[in-house]
Amino acid sequence: MSGKARIAPFCWAAYFETGFGEVDAQHHKLVDLINALAQRATTGAAIQPAELAHVLDGLGSYAAHHFSTEEALMERVGLDPRHIRAHRQSHSDFVAQVEAMRGTADPTRAVSVLYRFVTSWLTFHILDTDQSMARQLRDVQGGATPQAAFEAASGPGSDPGNMALIAAVRNLLGLVAERNGELARINARLEQRVAERTAELSAANQTLRQTLESLQETRVRLLEADKLAAVGQLAAGVAHEINTPLGYVASNLGTLREYAERLLALADTAERLVSAGAGADVWAAARSGTDLDFIREDLPTLVAESNRGLGQVSDIIHALQDFASPGPTETRELPPGQILEEAIHATQASRRPGQALVRSYGALPVLHGNPTLLVEAFKALLDNAVQALQGTVGTIVVRAMPVGESLVVEVEDDGCGMDEATRARIFEPFFTTRPVGQGRGLGLSSAYRIVLCHGGSLEVSSTLGKGSCFRVTLPLLAPA
């Protein structure tokens, strides 16, 4: 069976009929209303104020029309004034009780109260008073006097068993309505508790997700830190192993240059001594065989090129040492604006005409960190921005702003940008997109390491052909 079973405690039957068509039609509508209220009462749902007002308005209209019909009928036939007076009083009482129900204080009980009222009216008025009226109307129309008809109708005529049964059904349905209302309230409280518990679980899940994300981010940072530490240890070992023989080569190269200069001077002296003697021809032949003039010309160039090569190797060694070393460890309160200005000033010479630098920061809260390391980190970011402009005109923007308990610094350029593959490797040590010999690939990785050591993060967003933005997040100094 689909749908809910309909409750209809009252079925229209012969005992409802008065024999007067218009009166019976109006009584039939009241029976339908009682059945509708019974159906509503079994649901336990509270009636809303607007809905209650609509029902009471309908009852008022029904009473006005129905009562005027009955009273006009009694006057026209000429029933006993005693009956008419009592009948009209019951009509007035009905109207007064309808109006009184408009101010009910408990909306949850409105349906059951209204249901008890109309079933009582059906029981004690329609099945009693109106049936008495109908008998008197028929008697008077049959020739009896109004007084005789009134006295005859006033005797025992109701069925006590039927009346008791109707009252029992009415009370039973009222009890069902009250129990359903109580169940509805319990269900509402249960739904509220379920909703509250669901909200608590949702909040707990959200907190758990945030914790997992934080742990994942911490894990990634630890892996990066371990990788950088391993690379730094390797760089320190390589730098140490190369630095020692490099010192030997540099020292020996200087000594060789000195020895070569002495030998060339000796050759000049020998040439002067033998030029006028008997061995002049032999000396000239030996001198020509050794290509002394070419050696004299080429030797300074060879020594200078070797020194430059050693200088480049030395620079690489120093870069490796700087990357491997944590640098100065002392920290203090720092004005971020001053740190940025030092980095901007240090990289000013690398910017070409037409390359503008725009500052976007004012008064900033203090940081707690190492000024030397932070200046180096921002210098690396600015140098990278200059390189991204590729010698053409462009703009570099340096922004700084407090965000919550952190300071956010952005270095943005409108240069060449990066593809996804390059962006994924940009912080790897020794990775560079510059031509061979023009970059060591340690600047951005060092900046990443420095920011990480300060408890911060360094991220990059980039679009190929449009530019890049490096975002540094550093924790602010905790208030005292």
C-alpha cells in the first residue's frame, strides 16, 4: 500500500440528517472538516499561526451562514420561543469559543483543541439540539402547536450508547494527536542532536584534514631540508678537496711565471754576451730553434689566462662553500624595509636602462632573523628577476605586507617566465637555465635554504612568456 492511510472517524449517515436539505448540506461540510482535522491530528505536526487563523476564519464564515439559515427557518415555521432562545444562545457560544481559540498560547496543542471543540459541537449540538429542532419543525408543519412540539422534543430521545461511543472516539483521537505531537517533538530534538553531532564531526574532519595537510607540508620541507643538507655536505667536501690542490696550482703558477721571467732575462744577457763573439752563429741557430721570440710574446698571455681560469675555479669553490655553510648564526630584530633596500642597492648595477624597479611597501613590523643571510636571499631573487628580463625593458616589483602572523615579500617580474618543468626544478642546487659558464645554479637554492632556516617558505608562480612571482613568507617576531 502506497501513501499514508486516511483517518475518517465520522462517516455521513442517516442519523446526521435532519430532513432539511440546506441544513444537512451545511452539516455535511462540518463532518468533512472534522475528518480533515483528525487526519492532521494523527501526524503530530504543529499547526502554524497563519494556517490556524485560516481555519478559524472558515469556521466563522460557516457559523454566520449556517446559523442564519437555521434561525430563519425556526422563525419562519414559528417554533416555541424557548427553543429558539436556547438555540440562538448555543450559536453565540460557538462564535465566542471560535474567537477565543485565536489566542491559544500553545500552537502545538491547537489541532487537538480545535478537534475536540468541533467534535463536541457535532455530538452535542448537531446530533442533539439540531435533531430536536428538526423534530419540532416537522411536528409544527404537521399541525402541532409550537408548545406541544417543544415539550415532545424535550423528552429523552438521544441514544446514550451512541453518544458515549462518539465521546470515546473523540477522546481517543485527541490522545493520539497528543502522543504524535510528543513524538514529533522528540524527533525534532533527535534531529537537532544529530545535526549538532554531524557539525562536530565535520569540524573534527576539517581539523584532521588541515593537520594532515600541515604534516604533508612539513614532510616535504623536511625532505627538501635533508636534500639540501646532503648537497651542502657534498659541496663542502668537494670544495675542501679542490681548494687544497687549487692553492698549490695558484702558488706554483706564480712561481713558474717568476722563473720564466728570470730565464728570459738570462737569455737576453746571454745574447748580449755572445752577439759579438765567436759563438754568435751557434747562439743564433739555437735561439731560432727554440722560437724564443714567440715564447716571450705568448708566455704572459698563457699565465694571465691560467690565472683567470684559477679565479673562476676559486669563485666556484667559494660559492660551494657559501652554499654548504649555514653562514652567520646570530639573529636579532630586523627592519624588513632596510633588508630589502640593501638587497635592491646591491643589485642595482645589474639592472640595465629601461628596467624599472617598483617598491610597494610602507612601514612594516620587525622580523627576527639574520640580516646577512636574508639580504643574500633577496639579492638572489632580484638577480633572478633581472636575468628573466633578458636584457630588455621590463619591470620588477618588490612587495611586502604583513599577513596574519607572517610577513609576505613578493619579487615579481614581467620577463620570460618558466614552463612547468623548469618551475618544478628551480630550487634544485646547480640547476640553471643560463648558458654554460654564466650561471652556477646556486642562487635560488641558497635563497630557498635561507628562508627555510628562518622557519619560512618560498614559492613561485610563473607563466611562460609573461613573467614570474616569487613569494617569501617569514614568521614575524612574536610579541613580548
